[in-house]
Amino acid sequence: MISVQDWEHTQLLWDYQQMHHEPRPCSVGIGLGSHDLGVADTTVALYRRGMMPLIVFTGATSQTTKGRMPRGEAEHYRDRALELGVPADAILVEPNARNTGQNITLSRSLLEERGIEVSSVLLVSKPYEERRAYATARKLWPEAEFVCASTPMTLSEYVDSIQAPRLVVDMLVGSLQRLLIYPMHGFTVPQEVPGDVTQAYERLVSHGFTSRLVPTDVGTAPVPDA
């Protein structure tokens, strides 16, 4: 069982990860691959609202997606978008990225290869990954403006959709850890983390929500992951 206090701490992490950007028209939309087809659905919804003329879906497979998405996250996202009526010529697929940094750099390279000028990007991710996606993109593609978006939902709604409460808490703890340590390794730009969010993170770690943490052994740089 997850205690009421642990859920209160998790809520703080969830709220912090939301960038609260207002969607606006951008040069391109990039849907970041994951286990969550909701990213594809939200990207399509924004496309229908005229927020971008072109979509890039990016992502290979991971341990958590190879069963559900054997042809790769980006390919399955593309299939979903086609089912929802997006024209094939409005979708590009980047099938090789295995972490958020590669999502950004490989999508950028694909767009450059196609001669597509990009000044702004609507970056679509899972709800609890908005801030890390933004921090990564700002580090690796500083010339572009980034607007973050995700499926509008509450923490409890997301838990219900995943049906794995402890995993959701673990994932939020892991995302916060990466925001704290990745800047020193050059993976992301720094983000100001309020004290109550840091305290909530530390308490959740002390309560054993650690399955999504990356190793931080002295002298060993973490490997960036999804």
C-alpha cells in the first residue's frame, strides 16, 4: 500500500513536472516515444487544432515497450495517427532514438535532412516528463523555441490509466532525480527545483520508491535513458 503522505509527496512531483505552457502554432510537433499511446493521441489533437503542419514521431523500443510496440514506438505512433485521420505526408518517423536526448538530436537531424526550417517545436510527452523533455531540448537545440504539451489529466487519472500505482510513483521519482543530476553531466539545462519538491523526492526515495533511479556511483557518469 502507498500511504496518503506518499501520495501527497507524489502529487508535488507531478505538479512540478507540468510546464503549464499554452499550446500555440509551431513549425513542427515532435511526439516523444514511450509506452503511452496517449502521446500520439494528444499530438494528433494538437495537429487538428492547427498547432503544427508536420509531426515527427520519434522512438525505437525499450524493455517496457518491446512487447506492446515490437516495430518501434514511433512506428506505432504513426499507425495510431493514420487511424485517427492524419495524412501520411504530414508525418515523419524517426525510428532509432532510445532516450530523450536522442529523440531531440535525431529528430533535428531528420528535419535538417529534409530541408525543413524549424524555429519552434511543440514537444509532446507523457504528463510527468514535460519538464525533463523541455530541459533536454533546450540543452541540445538551443536555437529553437519549445512549447511543451501532454495529455491533460490528473495524477489519479494517470494512475488509473496505467493500472500500476507504485510504478507511477517510481517513474516520477526517477524523473525528478534526472532533473537534479543530468545538468552536471551536460544532458539538460538546469531547472530550479523548489525545496518542498526536493524534500518530497527525498522522502519517497527513503520510502523505497527507487526502481527507476539511475546509479550515481562516485566517478561514474549516469547513462541518459528514456
